Amino acid sequence: MTIRVGFLGAGFIAGLHAFQLGRCDTDHAVVAVHDPDPERAASFADWKGAEVLDSPEAVVEASDAVFICTWTAAHPANLRAVLDAGRAVFLEKPLAVDLATAREMAADVTEAGVVNMVGLVLRSSPALLALRELIRDPAAGRLMNITFRDDQYIPIQGMYGSDWRGDRERAGAGALLEHSIHDLDILEWLAGPIETISAHTSFFHGLDGIEDSVSVLARFRDGHTATLTSVWHDILSRPSLRRMEAFSERSLATLEGDLVGPVRWQRQPAGSTDPEDTDEGVVDDATIEPWLAQRGIEPVIAEELFLRAVEAGGPSPGPTIEDAVRAHVVVDAVYRSAAEGGAPQHVAP
């Protein structure tokens, strides 16, 4: 069958998902869209050959699967409309403006039993899959420390055009919740459960409740640590950019771009004391997928995974709404620490 896809929201992130859908092999058609901005909805509809409808409920009725790409505070009501109709749902992150609401939403999805996926799409990134392979390789030794920098010009301007991200009522918070929830999810996906966390936040743009600089120190269950620096600045030549350095006992793995790298490594063989023995390598956009294929890994974009699950009637592919709740738990601990002047916070298992 052709899967009918509807969109609630027609902004930047909706456009990104629609572009990715165009790369998918599973038979589908974007059939309907609703957005509070009629011009934006019309432009999206013209591009995808969809129909502009006058309410979220109308989009849900016309669709088999719905992408919720509205501002964060609107997510719960839109999700309720999708669940009431029994449709599959792809829900953008963050789920909600607070942890309690995120947990309620997850419980509702579980009760409804629908196919669901959340937009923590970095788990599908070839570069991050390669980094995870390098970290998990026994030849690297035990993981010791990760340094993670994520910077982006504040997305109330430029190509993002998300003025709502400067409004606490609609966004809930700033750089951490609205952007670096990705990063905290990825840190646990790479390195295992975080046990304690401490953090500081700053507000250079003067937007009430919208932090634009975050520094996080995390300690993981197995004893390794990580630092995360997340910044929303005004350097318009720097859209969303991520860099990671993962030190293990005998290895350094460096990610210089969060989609296709390059990803570099330096590794000292166990027992060797000769610097000349160091193994060095790099994979990039031309070589990363063959390198992964040699290790039995086939990157599949998140939207394709979602469509396949909808077509099959389940199960839900990861990351699911439960995975997103876990990311909210860690985010909540960061904000609690910042509110207490950086005091360490326990993160529940």
C-alpha cells in the first residue's frame, strides 16, 4: 500500500523530514499539512504535492502516519489527536516542555499501542555509528573520557527561522532542551548510563528562560566521564556543528562532523611501547558506509525505519518515545544542577 503521510507543522524541521522522506524506498505519499502560518503551509504543500487542511484533526483523518513538527508546547495536544485516531506517529524532540508531561505522553502512546518514533535521529548517523564502533572495539581498551562540543547560531534567525524558540511559553527552555537533548541521548547511546551530572547555564541573549550556553559534566555507571559544551551564538556561518573526542586506554577517536564525519582514530596496540606502532585512520563521506558495511552495519535513515514499521504494522523502531523520556530524565537533572549552582545530581537508572 501507499502510506499516506501527514504533517503538523511546516517549518524547518518539517522540511528536513520531508526531504528525507524523498530519499526513502518504502511506498508513501505526503498528502496533507497544517500549520498556523498559511503561507508556510502552502509552500510546503506545493513542494510535496500535498493538501493544506484547516486543522490538525483533518490532517490526522487524511493520513496513516503523522509527523508532529510543531513548537514543543503544542506537542501534547497534537499527539492526543493522533492517538485518538489510532495513527502511527513520528514525534519531534523534545516531547514536551517538562519531564512530567513527557512521561504522561509516553504512557498514552504505550496504552494506544501505535507505531511510534521520536526525532532523536542522530542515532542513524553514519559518523556516530562509526564512532560507536571505534569506542566499542576491544582493541581500544576501556573508555575513559569524552569531550563533546555542539554549537549552532541561535535558531530564531537565519535558515531556521524558528522565532518560537525565543519564547519560553512555546519552547519551554533553550539550547539544552531544544537542541542538545540530542547530545545527551547520544552520550548514553555511545557510553552507557549516566549516574551523576552537574551543570551551569548562561543567558547571553537576554531571552527569558532561554539559556544559550550550557556546560555539563557527566559521570557514567562504569566510571568514565564526559563533558558537553552547548552554545547558541550569532555566528551565522556556523549552523549546527558537532565535534567529539573519545579517549580510551589505547585509542583516540575524533568525530569532526555528525553526519558523515570525517571520523579519525589513533590506536596503540596492547603491550606496545613503540610510538611507531600507532595505527591511524580516517573515514569520510566517500568511505564511511563501506567501512561500516565491512563491520555488518548498514545505516538506514530514521524516516525509512519509521515507514518500514508503519508498513509492517510494528514493532516501533528506535528511538521510541520511551527512549525520549530517558533523554528528558537526563535533561531534567542538568536543569536541576544548574538551578543549584552546579551541585551534582543523581540520575535515576
